[in-house]
Amino acid sequence: MTQELSEYGKYFEELQRVNLMVRLGEAGSFDGSAAITSLKGDLAWLEIYGGELPPTGTVREGAEASVSVWTGGALCRCDAAVEKVRDDRQFQIRLSGRVRELQRREYFRLDVAVPFIYEFIPPLEPEEVQARWTASRTGLWHQPEIVPDGSGFKVLDWRGRDIPSFRANLSGGGMRIKVSELVEAGTLLEIILFLPHPQPRAVCAVAEVLRCQEITLSWERGTHYHLSVKFILIGDSDRESVISYLFSEQRRQLLMRNDRVSPGGSR
């Protein structure tokens, strides 16, 4: 236990921002961001960020929780339980067990349905590509309006049009999408991802095509390709935002899967 107490201080510290999950009983669970306002041994006081809070009165003493944080290039997570509740935004948790390294951030990938748009970049000098990307990021100053749409999300009135969700295999380092044209390796494209965080965010990245492979087994008419790209220009905070979304989405998918399975194992 002494070793675990000293270990907590290596990963967590006061004023640090962490990803938080709290079980809410019949109300499901809450996933969001919180700040560690106090840390003493295995006891940490947390304050939830932003305007999205768990339903009033649903955070209770003894509830299962976990906190995770990026450190050393990896996502590290620790189990916990709610110790004391001050209000819906502030409560104390007791950390338990070892801090586990779950996934190197660059390599975690997930199939998601997320709104995005892309545009191929004509041949430019590297400094011209950099300038274009910088200008595009500057143009993303206002928060997108993202609403549920079927099994995914939709961006409303983005520069005069709605942006639906598309399937993608996404990571912090790149993505794979389906396209209807063959694209040469080395081609550059500008991608804007719309992330459905509690406070929605638009992320702009410049990506380079790694490969474009024809999809041979498909029920769809016409020829389609899997286009794999790597991000070559993306802000550090934007990359972290993508990764944070992926882990939140993975938790959501796992909870939905668990909800479809009864305690007896039947569906």
C-alpha cells in the first residue's frame, strides 16, 4: 500500500486536469473532465469542468470511479471510489490499486461515426502548406453546433451547410476513411474534424496519404477505396482532444454493449 501511495504522486498532482468516470447507479455513468483541487496520499478532491454535470444527487458515496491522465506519452488510469460529496460538481475520491498504463496515445484506434470534411491540397511548398494550415486553424474561432443524428452526430449550419457523420477509423496520429476515387500516396489534404465533446470542438489537421486500396467486398454500387492518412500538421491540444474523444467514445460503446447483456448473459 505504501508503494501505491507514493506511486499516485508520480502520476497525479494538484491543479492537474484529468479524465473522470463515475458510476451513477440507475442513471448510468458520467464521463467528463475534472481538476484535482487537493491531493493527499490516496485522497483527491475533484471539481468538474464545464457546464455539463451529472444529474442532481446521483453522485453518491461509495460509487465506483476512475481517473485517467496522459503522462509520458501514454494514457494512465487508476480505479477509485467516491469518499465524500460536497455537491454535484465537487467531491472526494479515494484512489485504489496500481496506476495502469493502458495505451500509447499515438496507436490507439477506434471505429467511430463523426462529422468531418476534407479538401485536397494542390502542390505547394512546405512553408505554404504550413501557412494554409495556420490560417485555417485561425478560422475555427467559433464553437460548432453539434446535435445527435441517428446513431451519430450532425453539425448544423457550418459555413452554410450541415455536416453529417461518416464512418472512420480514427487515432491521434491519423485516420482511415472511405472515398470514391483513387488517390496517390503522398497527396496532402486538409481535414476538419468535429468532435462531440461536452463543449464541441472543431479540429483542423493537414494529412498525408499513406495508401489507397480498393474495397473488393462491398454491397455498394461503384468502386470505393479505403484511404489511410497520417496527420503531419496538428496542434498538440487538438491531438489530445481527438484522443480524449476516442477514449470517451470507447467507454460509451462498452457501456452500451454491457447494457444489452443481462446479468444472466442473455441478450
